[in-house]
Amino acid sequence: MDELEFRRRTIAQPNDIDNELTEFAKDNSERQRFINDMKDFDKYLQSAANDVPVPENLAERILLNTSLKEKAQQQAQIPTNKNVIASRSRFKFDRVHLALAASFVVTISTFFFSSEQNTYGAGEHALAHVYHEINSLDKTQAISLQSVNEKLALLGGQLSELPGKITYAMFCDFKGEKGIHLVFESDFGPMTVFIVSTKNKVFEMGSDDFHDDRFEGHINRGQQADTVLIASLGAPVNMYNERVSGAIRWL
């Protein structure tokens, strides 16, 4: 087993680490940290799914809608493909399973594509993410650059350094796009860095500069990823932003 296979299998099933993966990660702190990071990320997604309750009578409404569509098709004499088996004869879900499945769909839709997130400007969304993980600013234990680059490599990048000790490094989610959430120490207190792929244009909306009554930030838009730096009000964000964005190299 090589490093690539280890990371791929760990990402796919972080809570089902088999003996081969366990043995490969044994006595290697960086691999152990990677396993723990993937478990934390999976727990984050599970927690988000559990936050959305099943709407009342959702199962009945889905079944009724399906029935109405079938009747409409019959009345319109729409031919049925002979290779397609009627869904009700092939899949027999009870109400509990149907409600759980529907709840999961509602959860993902709400979490990743809610109107609130889509109307947010880029800065507002980044600030909301900082407040959601506000405890990350209290971390003090150093994290190695190698560990950070193992995560960043999944986005196709490499970091040469940050202008301060890195104390937090986790995967995070921005409207369905995977990103990296970093915190490093500076002379002006802890600073947050988000590195998010530009594939889905997550930070397309809003101004490059933003602030509230506690934090201010700047977005450096790039071809492969957007880099967001957030610091306490009054910190020289522009100076640090140039140093952070200049330290990232894309492979």
C-alpha cells in the first residue's frame, strides 16, 4: 500500500478502518492525524444531517405525488419502456425508511443549496464559517507543515510556509465545495485562512474586502482556488494576505 491508496481508502470510509489501514498507519503520527481528520469531517456531515427534522407527513406526500404522476402518465397514454420495472413492484419502502431517505435529501439540499447561503456574499459566508468554528482560534498546539500539505495536496496545492505557527488545519465545506480551514498565530492574534477550489465559483458573489464588528477579511481570487484571510479588526490584513497567497504553489 502506498500513501495515495491509504488516503483514498481513508476518505472513502473513515469510520471503517480495516486492519491493513491500521497497520499502515501504526507508529506514524501524520497518518494517524489524517485518519482522525477524516473521522471529524464525517462527524461534521452527520451532525449537519441530524439538524434537519423530517417534515410532517413527508412520506405520505411523496407517495401521493408519485401516484398522481403515474395516473397522469396513464391518461396521456405515455408508453412505458419494457426494460423499466415499476418502482413499486421492485422497491417496497415502509414509511420509516422513506421518511429517513427524504430527510437526508432535504438535509443535503438545505445545507448545501439553501437560499440563505446562495444570497450570502462571499465575505459573509466566510465570517459565518469562522463563528461556526470559533474554538479553532483558541488552539495553541503546533501542526506540522507536512500535515497541512497532505490535506492541501487533495486540492492540488502545496504551501511553503505561513507567517506564523499553524495551530489548526481541517477540511471544511463551502456550499458543497471542499476546502481547507487553517489558523496561524501572528503578531496581531490568530488569523484564519480558507483555501477553496474555484471549480464551483463559491466566492463569486460579493466584495473582496469585508468586515463585521469583530473581524475583517480579504479574498484573493485565483484561477485554481480562492484564498480568504480573516483577522481581528485593525490587523494589517493586506500585508498578511500577500504573504499567505504568495506561499501557495499549485501543482
